[in-house]
Amino acid sequence: MRNILITVMMLVVVILLFNAIVAKDTTGTKAQIQSQGDSANTRISTLLTP
């Protein structure tokens, strides 16, 4: 029973950390990757235009 409780608590901590670090709206890792990808796409598209 104790092992199950520890496992559930660890999963809750992992979910909270994921939401705080990766999925945060404007400053999370996902938003930063999206921003850098948009910037790279813009630079590439300007290189391809004659």
C-alpha cells in the first residue's frame, strides 16, 4: 500500500513539473521552441525568395 501511495505522489509531482516547465503558456519550453521554429521558418523563407 505504501509503494502505491509513493508511486501516485511521484506521478503527481511529475505532472506538476511538466505543467510548470514545458507546458507554460508564454515562457515554457514549448512556447520557446515554437518561437524559435517560427523565426527559423521566416529566415528560410526569405532565403528562398528570388
